[in-house]
Amino acid sequence: MANRIGGAPPDVLSALGEPYESNAYNLGEGKRLYAWFNCKGCHADGGGASGPALMDGWWRYGADPVSVFVSLRDGRPNGMPAFGDKLTTEQMWQLVGYVRSIGRASAVTGAPSRNDEMQSRPAENRAPAAADLGTPPSR
């Protein structure tokens, strides 16, 4: 492979249409694991901190699902710990789906990909109330 990673992704990825990136349950579990294993501590909500940003669309070791999976499983030099002994394969694929959704420019229909504080504008339910436009006509 071009990214020097041997092996192939599981058949389920193509057979089910990327289920870890389009299924609300899998994205939710990935988001939970992202918080649970304190990925936010290094990567923030995708904006980067001591670890690289996940929202910029360019990842040093590749953004394809297999490369992200290998990064999670085996870790990377200079700070990325290995989680292969802490997560099941299913959980790693869920985390891969969520991490890839953070940097996605287009919306995912399964679930929101970023926390509200990382959005470019407030969520609709957090937007300031509209200015008082006067009293509505009585009926």
C-alpha cells in the first residue's frame, strides 16, 4: 500500500457503506471513547493542542481508515500512545469513524461530528434569541 501499511480493511467497511462513519450509534460510541480516553487532552476537539489538529484535512500518517486504525492500535512516535491493548477491534473502528468525522468538511447524517464549541457558529439551540420584533398581533 502507498502508506506502507500491510493488510486490508474489513469487508464490512465497503459492504455496509462505511458503517463506522455513517451510523449514529457507532459515531456516538466513538465520541464517547474519544472523551473517555482523553483524546481531547492532546487533540482538543479536533483543533489540536499538544497533539496535531484533526480538522485540517492533512494527517502525517494518512487519513484513510486503515492508517487511523493503525495509529490508534500501535501508537506513533513523539506522543501518540498505543491503544491496541485497551480497546477492542470494534471500539477502535468506532473511534476511527468518529476521528475521521471530526475533520470532515461535509456534514454526516448519522450524528454531529464536532462538539458545539468547535463549530464556526453557535448551534441553533444555543444561538442568541432574536431581537424583540415587537408584540405579535392579537387574535
